[in-house]
Amino acid sequence: MMMTGMMVLFVLLVGLVLSGIFFRYMDTTAGISFSSLKFADLRMELLNLVLVIGLLLWALVLIR
């Protein structure tokens, strides 16, 4: 049980670090307003979302 909790925390930490890396190299002018998003920024947002969902699914596989 303790090992499962540590793995979940590790996966969440890796997800936060990778999200931080993606957000650091994204265009800061895009922000959260959807009117200023370009196609490339939207693609990076989608890639970031897929990465986070993939990490959560991997955590679920490890838990089982």
C-alpha cells in the first residue's frame, strides 16, 4: 500500500515537472485567453494534455 502511494506521488511529480517544461518553452503571450491562441500553441496544449492523461493512465496501470 505504501509503495502504491509512493508510485502515485512519483508519477504526479514527473507529470508536474514535464508540464512545467512544456509551459516554460511555450509562447508566454498566449496565456489563457483563447482568442490569442495560434495553431502551434493549440497543438502544444493538446500535446501537454495527452501527456498528462498518458501519465495518469500509466499510474492506474501501475496501481493495478
